[in-house]
Amino acid sequence: MIVVTAASGRLGRLVLEKLLDRGVTASELRAVARTTDKLADFAALGVEVVAADYSRPETLGPAFRGADRLLFVSSLGTTEDRIIQHRNVVAAAVQARVGQLVYTSIVNADTNPTLLALAHRDTEAAIAESGLPSVLLRNNWYFENTTDALGESLERGEFVGAAGGGGIGYAARADYAEAAAVVLTTEGHTGRAYDLTGDQAVTQAEVAAEVARRTGRPFAYRSLPEAEYRELLGGFGLPPFLTELLADADARTAEGALAVTTGDLARLLGRPTTSLAAAVDEALSRQPA
């Protein structure tokens, strides 16, 4: 039995799709989510759908029971909440005697200077302490973190941040999902920590230039000081913790924290990772005509 947590989220759903594509039968899959209404399509295929909440430890053990392999997709929240939630998951996995725990971490988790990495470091330590056979999938940034916001940005002719000229080893969410499916369905990964990145690091200015090239319209990236960007994000009504995480991630990007390319992702996929041009094309295809 392969169990996927946070299965109703965008990454989790893609992993389920990739597992089915790789020949895993629906009866061998269990999709776990806090709310399960978004998983009705998978339930109709025969995937077992179970409700569980990282913040409610009593729900996790039953959800993980019988798992040969468990994909633990990290949560989003304050660092303090994430540490508690993630330790709940690890403890439940131990109690359920999960055969292998596969965790979605962050690139270079042991040295990554972003605030986002704090909970990941703690979780990796908890996994190591647990003694469970494990695999760490240390994902770099998704292209979609930037391209999902193109709609409003296209109207303004620019997008803004605080990343300066820092590069990012972007890959598509689908790339990371496929890599997770590969690890969950093949042998030889236990004990590995994969730093998963795109094949090339690109700057936000290069993303903007590709958008301009594809649309034939002026489009640019404007980098703000971290404090100004944080204030701008706060004006969008984002939760304070998310404002802080995003502003910090951009500022650390400007310092080179995400300009990481390792080749691990391409090797797992057996192909090049999604290119900037392909990612921009995909994003533009979702924009209204």
C-alpha cells in the first residue's frame, strides 16, 4: 500500500496521477487529506480516500496503517505549527510501522538560510531520530510559485519581488511529483537525500524576458527592498506568517540561496527537467484569451 498525504493539494494530486500512470493500481493507493471532497474523482477510480489532520494525531495512525510506503507532503503554516504537525506525522508513522517514509523537504535543508527551511530541518531530524527507513526529497522552487501569478502581472506589464538578480533552480510541480512517484515505485532510494532542482538556475528577470518574448508585449521584473516587498504582500491580505516567509525567501534568493542545480531530479526522471520556455508556455496557455 502506498499512502500519499495532503493528497487533495496540487502536489499530492499530481503524485496520485503519476503513480497511476506508472501502473500502480488504484486499490494499492490511499489518499489522505484533511478534507476529502476534492478527491472524489480518485475515489471513483477505486483509490481509498481517508480523512486525517496533521494537527489531530489520533487521526493519523489509522490513516497510515498498513503503509508499505508513505509520502509525507509538508504542510504550510507558521514554523511553530509546522514543527508540531510534522512531528505528529513522524510519530504516527512510527506507531503504524510504516515500511518507508518519503518526505518532501526543501533544497539543501541542512544549510538553507530561508525561514521556510527551519521546520524542514527539524522534521528531517525527527525522521532521523525515528529510525524509520526514509528518503528525503529536497525540492527547490516550483515554476508555478512565480507563473501562477502571471494573470494580473501581465496587465501591469511587470511582476515584483525582492529576489534581485539571484538565480533559482526552478522545476515544474509535475517534475517533482513524477520524481516522488519514481521513488515510491522503485528500489534503491532508502537513506538517500535528493536535492531536487531544475537543470538550470534562472533569474526573475529571465522569467520576465521569456514572458515578453512569448507574448510580444513589454514585461519586466522589478526588485524591491525586502521591507518594501513585505509591506506590499501584507497589503494583499496574506496571513502575516506567509508574508514573512515569502519576503524572506525572496531576500535569501537575492543572496543565492536557491541558485542550486544538482542533476538529481533529471536523473530520477530519466529526462531533462521542464525548461523555462515550457513553463512559461504552460502558464500562458491558462490565461484568458
